[in-house]
Amino acid sequence: MSIFVFDAYGTLFDVHAAIGRFRDKAGPDADRMSDIWRTKQLEYSWTLTMAGRYAPFWTLTERALDFALARVPSVDKALKPQLLQAYFNLDAFPDARAALRTLKGKGHKTGILSNGSPDMLEPLVRHSGLRFDAVLSVDAVKIFKPAPQAYQLAVEKFGVPKERIGFVSSNFWDAAGAKSFGFHVFWINRGGVVGERLGFQPDRVLRSLGEL
């Protein structure tokens, strides 16, 4: 692979870092609320895509948080602004920086391809200090991954056949979508979970970004 394109949320950046910063204020149901927030964020993107509709990922992130706070009333709703603000500077996973440095040192180009809106990704990447040759948002085509049009953005940006792009994601649904599209896919299975049975398997299963 001469080009490695990464998913952002859950792969490079920890989506649960937001609640982690306010765990004491959120209380004992903090993790449950965060899990619901993430699940609904994704479900809303898939539902809109199947319905032929689109809303920016930031809008879906806020709506999903509203739902999660309603489902878990023990978490103070007054935390909403702080939780949303935290999404602009989520923590990068510890293995991300070294992995990117190694790839760049070997002459590979790197990029992000994310469902995130540009106004979410720009401050997130800037705050992290990570460097990429391209940061791509599906907002350009108004359709979310795993739709093929979303993955095509990377092909058009880098100007190479899709088979030459290594796509890296910790989300199995994303890895499967990328494999269906034709990328060479690396699934980062940090938790050692069982893979889904969707008919499309990643080319390699890794436990960390450091194994790329």
C-alpha cells in the first residue's frame, strides 16, 4: 500500500473521551449514556442514508446526545454543552501518533475519510497535532459511509486505483463497507471482539494501529 486512509471516530480518536472528562459529574451511568450516544449517532446516519436524506454529522451528534440524555435521566442534562464541545478535541488513541509517524517515514501518504462534518474534523485534527495529506468528509457528497460514494472520495483525491488504497477502521461496519467497495482493508480490533457476518471480511485484522 502506498496510501493509507483512516476512519476518524473510534479509529484515530476515542469517541468516549468526551464522557471520560466529565465522568464524576455524569455519575454511575456515564458509560451507558456514552454507549447510547455513539450507537444512535451511527444509527441516525444509516437511517438517513437509507431514506435518501442527509443532515450534517454534527446535527446527528447533537440529536443522538439528546436521545441518550433522555434515555439515561441520571446524567445531568446541563452537561450537554460541555459534552458537545469535547467532540472538537477528542483524545487521539495512544497508538495513533507513532503509527502515522512510521507510515510517513516509509514514504506512505495518509488521509482521513470520515462521516464527520468539516467543522468537526478541522479543529479535531488541529488540536491533536496529527498530520495528514488529506482530510476528507462525506459532507462533500452528502451521503454517509458505508455508501460507495463516500469511499470514492479517497480515490478521486489521491488519483489511484482503489485497490492501492489501504483503508483502516476500528468499526467493522466501516471495514466491511470499504472492502465491498474494493479497498485493501485493515480492521483494528482493539477489543478482540467477534467480527460481524456481513459477507465481506477485512484483509487483515490487527489489535492496534502499531501493527500496520
